[in-house]
Amino acid sequence: MDSCSLPGAKARAGSGLLLAGMGAALHSQAFVASQAGHGPSVSSTSMPERAEVPLAAAIPEAPVQQLVAPAASAGATVLAALATASAVRRRRAAVSKVFRRSAGQAVATTKAFAQDVDVEAAEAAEMAARLELEAAQLRADVAALEAAQMEQVKKQKEALFRSLDLDASGALDAEELRLGIKEVCKVDLDEEKAKRLLEALDTNKNGVLENEEFCVNRAEAKLAEFRAEERAVELAKRAKEREKREQELMRQEFEQYLSSLPPRNEDTSLPTRLLAVLSYLLPLMDSVRFGLPLLAVFPQIQPLFTALTVPAALLNAVPYGLGYLLLFFGMQGMAANRELPALIRFNIRQSISLDIALFAPALIGALAQVATKYFEVQIPAQLSLACSSSVFLIMVAVILYASVRSLMGELGTGLPYISEVAEQS
């Protein structure tokens, strides 16, 4: 039995129970009534004589009413349940009908949409095929047009080439190219530029320009390159001229500055020359320490070192090593005094520069000693002797050169960088 028939069976069972209860109640009432009107009385032979009492009076009415009232209440309850079940069935039927109708409409809508999609897809495919055919036709038309244009350009090029080939030799020389560029490109070239353009366009390097090599666009591009190169050369030339003018202006300003200064002392007398030579005593004394190893090899130079130790001892006699410091600053002051002869001031500045230059080999020697102690290695004595002696000999040679020039009354400007610094300061 399905779920839909089960509520009907229950309803029919409840209805039977209700009818049975009502029938029992009615039967009880009929029985009570018949006994009250026509029922026999109690026999006196079988029972002791008693006063007759009616059967209706003997059976009380309360129990019958108590049986009828519950049966009626139960019947009302069953009827209410049956009404509720019927309403539920009707509601379910209505909902099911609405659902079936909505589902049918959804299926119909889906089918219609699918049909529309299929139709649109078919139309799109047809349109794509039609567009592809049109594109292919368009490409073919463009290719044909390009071929026709190329053929026309080729014919125009050949006609132009024949018009420029004045001697009908089948090739253009430099003069014909120059005239053709003037006529076609409106550019007037000289003979040199025409030859240069011919060399640039002549791919097979046979000295003439043939029809296959001739191209107006290439010629214009080469002319643009030539103009760019000429412009770059012109800019470089202008920059060089501007730099030359700036240098000339600086020179004039420097000359004006010098002319504004007090007159330069050009005294080159013998005392001036000797004082100029004496200024190199400072770097010579500082370089003696580099020449000490030479005494073991050349003892003949002992008098020179002895003579240099005298002024060195005087400078060392000043406490706290201030002797060399006072001499250094004193020479700086003399070099800045423009009242002194230029020969003396120049050599003083140059001797100070040489003394400062000795700081480099001294620093290298100190670092070498630190490195030998740290790495526990020993520098060969021959190498140390050669380096130290080289510094001393170079300094002696430089001082001799400057001293000789000073004794001649001339400035020793042949020392690279050092002489330039002395002149500028």
C-alpha cells in the first residue's frame, strides 16, 4: 500500500469506529426505554415479597450519558483529523501541480534557449566562413595591387634611369649622377660629393652606377648621412673654436692679472744664482738616508756625506725636531715673497716639491719593513741596496740639473710635473 492510500484507510477506520460507538449508545437508550414501559416485574414466587420497583428506576441514567459523551467527543476529534488530512492532501496536490507546471516551463525554456544557441552558432560559423573568403579575396587583391605598383615603379625607375643616362651607355658616371640628383632631389652637389655618393651606391665597385644599383631612396638616405656627418664635423669645429677662444680669454685674463701685479724681479746676479742653488740643500739632506748603503760600496763619497751631516746636525739640534719644520715654512714664505728674484723663488718652490716627493719612497720602505716582519720574510740585501741607492742617485741627478740651470741664470723647467707646479705656484 502506497503512502497516498494510507491516510484514506486510516480515515475509513476512524469513521467505522465512530459509527460503532454511536450505534452502541443508541442501543443502550432503546433497551432502557423498553424495560421502563413493558418489561416484566420481578416474580413473587421466586423472590421474597418485596415492594415492586420499576427497572428504569433501578438502572441509573448517569452511566449512559457518560458513555455517549466520550463517544461523541471521539467522533468530533476523528472528523477534525479527517478534515485536516483532506486539506493537507489538497495542498500537496496543488503544490505538485505547480511544481510540474514550473518544471515543464523550465524544460521548454531550456530547449528554446538551446535551439537559439545552435542557430546563433550556425550563423556565426557561416559569417566566419564568409569573412574568411572575403579576407582571402582582399589579400589576393592587395597582392595583385602591390605587384602592379611594383611593376609600375620598376617601369618608372627604368624610365628615370634612361633619362639620366645622357650618353645611353647603360650606366651613370659621377657627372650624370650629379645632374640627376640636382634634377630629381633638388640638391646641388659638387664633384667631390658626387664621386663620394657614386662610391656609396656602387655595390659591385665597377666605378659606374647601373640600373640595378640606382635607387632614389638610397641616394636620398646617403645624402642625409652625408649631411649628418658634415653637421657633426661642423659642431666639432665650432666646439674646438669655442675652446680655443676660451683658452685665449683665460690667457688674456692671466696676462692682465700678471700686469696688475708688481713688476717681477728678474735679477740673475751671482748671489741670486748661488742662493737659488743653495735652496736644494733641503731635498739633498733628506735624501742622504737613501744613499748610506753606497758608502760600503764606494767609500770615496764619504766626504760628501760628511759635509751634508753638518747642516743636518744643526737642524737636529733644534728640540722636538722643529729644525726641518722651521726651515720648510721659512722657505715657503720666501717663495711667496714677490720682492725676491724670480730665480730664487722658482728654485725654492721646486726644491720643496722635490722634498715632498721623497715622502713616497720613504712610505714604501716603511710598508716593506712592516710586511717583512708580519710575513716573516727577508728582503734580499741586493734588492734593498738597489732601490735605496736608486732614489738617492735620481735625487742627486735632479739637483745637479737644477743647480746647473740656476748657475746659468735660467729656470730649470725640465722636470715633469714638479717644474709645472713650481711655475704655477
